[in-house]
Amino acid sequence: MKKTIAVLTLSAQLFYAQNITQKLDKVTKDLMDSSSAVASSLSFYVSDENGNVMYDYQGNKGLSTASTQKIFTAGAALEALGKNYTYTTTSGYSGTISGGTLNGNLFVSSNGDPTLGSWRYEGYKPENFKNKLIEAVKKSGIAKISGDLIIDDSYFDHQTTPGGWPWDDLGNYYGAGVWGINWRENQFDININGTDFKSFSYPLEGVKWLNDLKTGGSSDQSLIFTAPHSDVAVINGTLPAGKTVTVSGSTPNPPLQLGVEVKQWLKESGIEFSGKVITNSQLEIDGKQPLMAPKNNTILTYQSPTLDKIVYWFLRKSINFYGETLIKTLGKEKKGNSNFKSGVAYLKEFWKSKGINENMINFADGSGLSPQNYVAAKAEVQALLYAKKQPWFESYYDGFPTQDNGMKMKSGTMRDTKSFAGYHTAKDGKKYVFSIIINNYQGSGGAELQKILNVLK
């Protein structure tokens, strides 16, 4: 009798698996046979929670991923750095303090904390860092600074964005670069009515604007162009007439921006300062040697939120800037070189060591913004399955958004590219791990892919 029940149970499971496979095959082929998908490429792979293949449609085919690329960066960072890893920003001084006067320079240094001045974390907002810094200066007995304010942004190399990023993206908030010192997520907002600038989220230091905006349409179709260290920004495209729209851009010089704000904080706090704000990168541009604070004169050590909290926002809000900071950090920590090439090489080595075929993971960055990323759906599923067995999985899984169809999955969107990757428990309790990527689709790719995934519900 027990043998009969076991056979019946196995038969039911096989029938169910075959039924799901047939349904997925039908909706997938219907999509790929449609007129909108004539020139499209699709990579689709589904397994159960144990890694048994449920469906494979060109699962080995590498396609441009957009933001599902982030699942690789997040997992590697959590394992390689640890979920309790923190970034550190310090303040110190050179010279001596005598009679309340610092006869030397005040320094602010960092190892690239992406959360410094972020608005996302309670206790870590701009005013929190301001209060800690001013308190430390006063506690050290400094009432007057005779030298300069040095912003030491030398921890990372000088390349702030991966080489494969499109120029159209660089000046917009989602194209913010990575610096040795980051501030306010290297992002600013402009409130614009029609073509007129009404206000900025904070005074943007030393930037002159060329405004080629026109009014038209019903949505924001503007683009901002800024470049690292540049004092000229361009905005063009269209904005709807008759209403105020907030447009977000990437700060062209975050270390300088922090420096001028610190200078203002000193003034507001009654600490005399008449020197200059100097960044180490600017000293190098001018052909001068960077300046470093003596390690024994540190007055403030400011820790970031832990990495698990950073990864949460990285995945939940798809913050490209976080991904590229993690890539630079992995390169610096694991290969001794903070350039993007080293970080991306480490990322590929990491996942290759977990059993993923290196031909299915051609990474170009850590966020997916580069159209030069080519990853197969099977590789994404293998990464998700690996993560599921790790002690850091809860921190990882928590960051995955719940999409409109109720599934817990990371999405990716770029021009003519749409992707989803994640985990789903069906109504009958079956657990699936999946990835689906489409390139060069001319219709509503996100809606069509969600229709396919709805078969798993």
C-alpha cells in the first residue's frame, strides 16, 4: 500500500511538472512568435528550490541584463565583505592646537562610504554627520583654523564611472559616479517649472548651466549632462508646461560639494575659518602632491550603516551608485586595486568559483547600467540558488522588491531590455527560482514577461 501511494505521489509530481513546463513553453513560444518579438532574443530558465530544471528556453544564452545584474554584486559583497562590514569616514588635523587655534589643516577622509549624507538611513542623514563633525572639532579644543580644509578623496582611483556607461546616463541621478568621498549619494534635485529653474535641493557648488529645455508632452523627458570635475552642466529634452517637476542629476564633484558644506557648518558653529576648501584630486590635477592627515591626530571616526542595510537599498531601489561602489570596494579589498576592471574581474572569479560557467557571465559593471553586460538566465538562477543556501540569505532576500504581480523578484529595465529574476512560492506551495531576460523587444516587454511568469503562480 505504501509503495502504491509513493508511486501515485511521484506520478502526480511528474504530471504537475510536465503541466507547468507545457504551459511555460506555450506562452513563451507565443511571445517569441509575435510580430513584436520577431528580432528579439529571450533567455528564460526556471528551477525548483533544489535546482531541478523546470523550464529552459535558451537559458545558456548571454543577453544584456539591465539591473538584474545587481543580484551578482549583492551576493558577492555579502559573502566576501560580510553583512556587518562598514565604511569609515574620519576627520583629523595636521599641525598643532594651541590656545584654541589649529595651526594647520583640518582633514576629512573616507574609504568611499556610499551612505555618507544619504537621506535613507535614520541616524545617518547629512545633519547627523554635521553634528558629529562639529562636536568633534569643538571637543578637540579647536575654535579657529589657520590653515585649509582638505577633503581627502584619494582612497579610490580617479575613474568615477565604468567605461561602458552611455554618455546620456552620466549626468542623471542613476548615472552618479563613485569617488573616494561620496556625499548625498552624489545626487542633487532641481525643481523646474516649464524651462525655469525654481530651486535646488541644496546649493550646487561651482556649476554653471546651459539650459536647452523645451516644454512639451506630459512627462519628464529631460536629460542632464555633467562630467567629473567639470563646472559646466547641460540640460535638454522636454518637460511638461504649467507644472513644477523635480529632475535629479549626478553631482560633478562630490568631495568639493562636501567641503563647501563643511566650511559653512564651521561658520554657523562659530569656528573661525578663512582658508580654502581643497580636494586631493584637485591638488593632483594641479600637479601637486596630495595631503594626508597624521593618523595620530584623528578626532572623529564615523562608521556607515552595515552592509546588509546597504544591500537592502541597493536591491530594493536599484541604486547603480551603490553597485559601483561595491565593485570598487571588492577590487580594493580583494585584489588591492580599486579600479573597475579589478572589481569586475573579482566578481567574475567569485561566481566562477561557485560553479557558474564563465562563458555565461560577461560582466562590465556592478549595477547593470552598462549595455556591455551579457549574462545568461541560467547563470542568474544558479546565483540565486547559491545565495539561498548561505547564512547571509535573509539579508539578500529582504532586498528583493515585490513586483506588481506579487512575485518577489529583482527587475531590470533599459532601452529595449527587460529582465526579472527572483523567487516565488506558488499557491500550492511549490517553490520556484527563475530568471527571464528579453532584448530588442519592441512592445511592452515588462508586461509580456510578467504574463509568462504568472504561469508559476
